[in-house]
Amino acid sequence: MNDDFFIDAKRGETIDIATDIRFQTICMPEIQRSRKLCFLINSTDPTSTEYRLLLEQLFCAKLDEKTTIEPFIQVDYGRQIQIGKNVFIGNNFAASAFGGIYIGDNAMIGLGCTIATVNHLQEDLTKVQGKCVTIGEGAWIGARVTIVPGVTVGRGAVIGAGSVITKDIPENGVAVGNPAKIIKFRTTRG
């Protein structure tokens, strides 16, 4: 049932957090589990084996030995985040991962980035809708970027520092601003 619920969340099913029993029985325990693990992670020496083991508990998966996740992190649905090989995530990463987050191999995420995969419906704030965010292989997300629900950052794309990504960025696209706009395309992948 848990897996089905989170699959529905990734697909954008609307959930009423005031009345849907699944929010209390599935979401709240996962939020609490993730918050506790984030507290422990943020209180642990990042060079220790314990730090890496706690990260793996948070994401419910073994991390590639070349993947680096700097402290401090704040994640509310750790099991909803999939991290590829040789990924770098800088300090002060925040993710609301209800709708799911996929981070491809060799992606880099700069310090202070926020990824949100859930939003409240304007017509009824007790209802939420999740949408998966995908960061493509080899993408580079600059410092303090915000990515909103449902966005795909394509393979090899580069996002300038401080940008707000509200629409898909194509493969090798270079985007900056709020909202981010494509300013050029990379001719080679680094």
C-alpha cells in the first residue's frame, strides 16, 4: 500500500491532507522518520562512516562510493529520492520530496538548493498534489537554485546560481533567472 500511495503521488494524484487517512498513516510516519534521520545526519561528523550510513538510511538505498552529500540537509520524504552514481550535493540542501526526486549520474547540485515536489491547490489549501522532479545525467545546478514540482532538468543542462526553475530545461540547455529562461545551449558535455 505504501508503494502504491507514493506512485500515485508521483503521478500527481490530489490528496486531501485533512481527510485522507493515508496522509496520517503513510506520510506522517515517513516525514517523522526523515526528520529524525536529518537531525542525526546534521549532528554527525561528515567524514565518518556513520554519516554515510545515516544518509543511506534516509534514502533507503546504498549510495555510490563517489557520491558526496555535504551537510546540512533537510528532507521530508527521504525514501522518495533516488540518487545516481558520482553525484555531488552541496551544503544546505532542502527537498520536499512527496512527488519524488530522481538525480541522475554525475549530476552536481550547488549549495543551498531547494527542490519542491508538492504544492497546495489554490482553490483548497487542504489538498496537495505531488509531481516528480528529475535532474538529468551530468546536469549542473548552481548555488541557491529553486526547482518547483514537475520540472525536468535535462541531461548536461546548466542552471545559473539563484535561478528559479518553473519549466523543463532541455538537454544541454543553459538557463538563468527568475523564472529561468534558456540563454544558450552547451555544444559539448563536460
